[in-house]
Amino acid sequence: MSTALIWQTVSSNLDGTKKLGELLGRHLRGGETIELLADLGGGKTTFTQGLAKGLGSSGNVSSPTFTISKIYKCRDSLEIHHFDFYRLSEPGILADQLAESLSDPKVVTVVEWSDIVSDVLRKNRISVKFEPTPNDPDERRITIKYPESATGLIKAIETEWEEVEP
Ligand code: ADP
Ligand code: MG
């Protein structure tokens, strides 16, 4: 991501991370790519649960680590395609499936452990990184990198987030 803008915040617990995902989900319109970066247990799947709720999915979001990709039906005939490339050494046919999701304007593509497919991901993705903090095991530093085209979206979320986690 060459010309990414950055917004950083802190989520103080599990519910905060879900809520932030939900705020993002509410604003998405389809065609976006969300890349999630964290170590195991960082909060990627938790964030995706909130995102799915914000997009109006009633489905149960769990980690797709062993199924590798999952689909959640959402409002306005949108879908979330949730990929997890953890433990995969070679993307194979999934890279094609991912490319198809990325090119569908009705799909929000969420990718965990995206390293091996980073060349397939589009440049204007929104990248969300979760890091532990030294003080509190329930706290996560969250860094969102976004393209200029997502500035309005991120500013809106920032304002709504201030009300949740002042
Ligand atoms: P990942 O998908 O990155 O492996 P998960 O979302 O599956 O991570 O798991 C995150 C774990 O960390 C959960 O057990 C959750 O309860 C815990 N947790 C504690 N604090 C937070 C926080 N602020 N945000 C997200 N998860 C948190
Ligand atoms: Mg996960």
C-alpha cells in the first residue's frame, strides 16, 4: 500500500473491537476489500463478527481457518466473502476464487493471513492491524490504513467511534 492514510485507535475489550467492525460494516456498499493483520488471537475474527452485523448478516461468523473461505449473506443482496489463508503454503485455486470475489461489486472481501495472496489484493484495500498493548490483555491497538477514496468513510467511523470509546 503505497499512498495509504492512517487512523489509529485503541479498543479496550472484545466488545469494542466488535463495535468498531460493526461501524465499518454499516458504511460499506460492496466492492471493498478489508485486509486483517494480527497474530493469532489478535481479534481479526472478532472484528469480522462486528462487520457482518453492521452489514446486516444474521449468520454466525466463526474463523474460516479450516474451511478457508466462508460466505455471509447481508443487506441489499451484498455478501461478505471471508478468507483465511493461515497455514496455506500455496494459494492454488483459492487465488482464483479470491480474484473473483475481489472483482464482484456486490461482495465485501475480508482476508485474514493475506501474505501469500498480497499480489492479488487490490492496492486500494482497507487494512486493519491489531496489536496487543503492554498494559492490558484486553486492549488492542488498532491501525487502519486506507486509500484516499475511503477518507469520508473513515472520518464518519471516527466520529461514531468517539461516542463509543471516548
Ligand atoms: P484472530 O482471528 O485474530 O485469531 P480472534 O478474534 O479469533 O482472533 O480472537 C481474539 C481473542 O482475544 C478472543 O478470545 C477475545 O476474547 C480476546 N480479546 C481480548 N480483548 C480483545 C479485544 N480488545 N479485541 C478483540 N479480541 C479481544
Ligand atoms: Mg481468525
